[in-house]
Amino acid sequence: MIPKARRHGLLLLVTPDTILRWHRDIAGRRWAARSMRGKTGRPATRRNIQALVRRLARENPGWGYRRIHGEMAGLGVKVAASTVWEILKASGIDPARRNGPTWSQFLRSQAGAILASDFFAADLLDGTQAYALAVIEHASRRIRILGVTQHPTGEWTAQQARNLLMDLGEQAHRVKFMIRDRGSNFTTAFDAVLADAGIRTVLCNVRTPRMNAIAERWIGGCRRELLDRTLVWNQAHLRRILRAYETHHNQHRPHRSLHAAAPLKPLPEPVDLGQYRVRKQACAGGLINEYRLVA
């Protein structure tokens, strides 16, 4: 304490109340620091839980924080809904989002029920053209070349639709959509045959090849790998090389969407290459090489 006589001689720049407040603040911080030793409040959320929250949000764009919290509870992960909210917020994700699927996600989810068809032309040596009709399955990428003709009339196209349904057999009930363009080769008779089997025809917009991108891409690959490198003598020759290419595509050619597997041939188990020899086998008139392991 400062003596009263000396206190009157001091020129204080602050009031006594200010000094007392400073003293209280210093004492309060001291006791707060002591109480925090070894304790940091609520424990931080474990990193694997944070990673799981972000993974569920990334893989399910339509899930909000409540849905993610419920899924984690079903897995036996104990975490508060408010913690899920905070993790999403800190990651820059709207905790209460209600986004619908993207177009690519929608197509992948419906791929098992979608077929796509398209015509493509091949030049013959006599100067004429022949037309082939191909159908591809979106899910498995299996291709079916339905037929080849120089006159793709509506009646011929409708008959190819009937042949397709016979080839699908019991799998026809799984197909719900057929994507096609607006070409004059496709008539109402073609659509009617499919409609009787419960398959709805989806028309592409004019000059919008990306609406039928999977079929267009297969045709482009067929041209680059086969037709652009072959002199096609006649329709019989065209049918023969297209059948060979269809077999190669379905049973051997790797596909990125199938993780390098073929549509009708899953990937084998890993092998020790030292115990085998790799043998080359030519197909499609020697234009395409296939490789197999032999003991």
C-alpha cells in the first residue's frame, strides 16, 4: 500500500478503478492458466473420424450432416451431430446440402438399363457404301452388330430390333431405355418393337453426338482400328471383319470404364510371368494383335 501522504503527491495517469481492474485481470489469467494445465477442453476429434466424415460427404453429394451422423452411428462410430457439422463446415462443405446427382452419376446408376444404337457406313471397293447397325450396353460395354445392308429401310431396321430382343433373351426385361438419333433409318416400327418389350426410345437432340457418346466412341474406335486400315471388298467381307472385331471387343479388348477388363472376360488373378510365355495371336485379318499366356 502507498502511504496516504505520498499518494497525494503522485500524478496518476489512470484511475484507481483501472488499476484494480488490471489486477483482477492478471489474477484471473493466472488462475485460468493453472486450471488449463493438462486439460484443453473438449478433446479434438480423431483424424480417422474426420476423414470418414469427409469421405461420406464426398461419395454422397445429397447427404447432409444429419444423414452422415446417422450413417456413422450405424457403423458404431460415436460422434455428435454438431461435430459432423463443424467438420463439414471446416472442410468447405455445406452441412445442410441437398444436391441432386450429377449427369454422370445418373447415367452410371441407370447404366444397366440403357442400350444405345447407331448406324455407321463403310466404303466398298466398288464405290458404294454399306451400312451397319450396332447396339452397345452402357453398363458392360458389350457390343452387338445387328446387321449390314446397303439399303437400311425402316422394315429392315425393325427386323433388327426383333433380332436384338431374341439375342437379349431373359435379359431384355432389365433394359428400360434405348438411345438413338433422329435418322430416317429409325422409324416408328423400330420404336414399336422395343415398346412392346417395355423399352422406351430416347431421341438425341439434333447435332448433339455427346448425347450418344458411348456408341459414337465405339464407332470411332472401330474406324481407327479396323475400317480405316482395311480395303473392304463387299458386304460379305464387311460382315466377316466386323464379326471378328466384335469378338475381339467383347472378349479381349480392355476398357477403362471396366478397370481394364473386357465386357465378357473379367480380369484374371495375378500370375508369375516367369512361369509363362506370352504368345501373340492375330485377328481381324492380322490388323489387331491379341496376347495370351502359355505354359
